[in-house]
Amino acid sequence: MRDQSHMEQVERWANFVRDNPTQWKKIHTKFINALFQKNAEVIQRLLQQPNGKQKLIELYDIKNVEGCEWLK
Amino acid sequence: MDRQISDRNILDAFCEEFCAIIDKYCQYIVVSGFLAIASGRTRGTEDIDMIIERISRDKFEALFRELEYHNFLCMQSASFVEAYDYLTENLSLRFTKKDKPVPEMEVKFAKDLLDTYQLRQRIKLPLTGLKVWFSNVNINIAFKEELLKSPKDMEDARHLRIVFKEMVDEHEIKEVKKMIRELRL
């Protein structure tokens, strides 16, 4: 359960975005791209496991398996 | 606001490319979490939620084919007929790029007066730096505070209230919350 201090951090950051319109985006982009970079690394590791492909199909609830180039 | 292209993140680029195609065929809005994230909220998401106006099957076929041509993949089906059935049953279609499982765009048809109202009130938000139509800020705050209500959603609403302070209209938020209670709860 998140406590009040977490909401205070949300407010601090929102005020930073509001008060620094030319600075927030670079920091934010680094953060968002890092999440996707980590995701891509884990997917590559999973694909090397014996049941990795099946796990990913379940994880992303993929029905159009043939169309997914990244699974091949 | 001037911004370098390199400042665009993976979600921004994916969203703009997808929206540019949808925009040729119908009205759309990007709603919920991505509006908060594109406005600076630092949290992760794998999907972007989109509502589009209801379109005919023929028009949808042309849209589906163009998405495929631009390397977007429908996760549920390669058949536009099956995909269209999802939409008409008020289920969402999920699209990714063919070479990556994320991010994904979740697309739904407008299903009631509230969605139609959102489409009518759509706006562009210069703070995001994106050429994308968003659902208006007051409607998003109302949905997050009245319907969704998870800690993540309440934090998104708080973020929106601060960064868009000049746009927050308590009267509109109250009216939309009333519509949510009548149509969704």
C-alpha cells in the first residue's frame, strides 16, 4: 500500500514539470526508454529458455502468433 | 514549445505513428494513463488506450490494411473481419509493431454518450509535444477520480491537476462525474 509520502513525491515531480517546461522531458524520456530497454532484454533471455516462447505467448495473450516477427 | 526530436521516447514515437494513420480514417482520442505519462508523469505502461468513432466495416478494412502496411500487427487476429467483430462487441483490439511485443495500442469503438462526448471535446496538448488528439483533461480527471480510483489513477489525476492547473474546470469535472455515475456505475 502506498502511503502519503508517495503522493507527496508525485506532487513534487508534477510541480517540477510545471515549473521547468524545457527540462522535464529529457529526464522523463530517459526513464521511459529504460523501462522498454529492460523489457527487451528480458524478452531476449526468455526466448532463449526452452519454454520461453510459450511463456511470452501467454504473457501477452497473443492469438495472431504467425504475425509476430519477434517470436520467430 | 521547442523540443529536440531525441527527446521523444519510445511511447511518443509509437503513439504518433499510429495516430497519424488512424487520423486519416476517423476521429479518435487517446485517453487515460498515456495522457498523464505524455504530460510528464513518471510511471511505466505497456499500452496506450484509444477510443475511435464507430466506422463501417469497409472503412475499417482500409484502416486495418494500412496499419498492416506500416508494420502494425493486430494481436488478436490477422483477419480484419474477426478484428472488426471485436470492436462491434465493444472489446478492444490490441496493435503492436510486428517486431516488438510492446508498446501496444488498445483500440475501442465509442460505446455510449460519454465516449461520444469525449470525442467531441478532444484537444491537443502542447505540453506533451505530441501531435495527437487527447481526451480533455477534465474528463480524464473525472474518470480517474470517480470510476477507476486505484492509487495509480488517483496519482495520475493529482499530476494532471497540477500540470494543467489553468485548464482544470471543477464544474465540468463534476458534470462528467455525474454522467459516469449514470452511464457506467
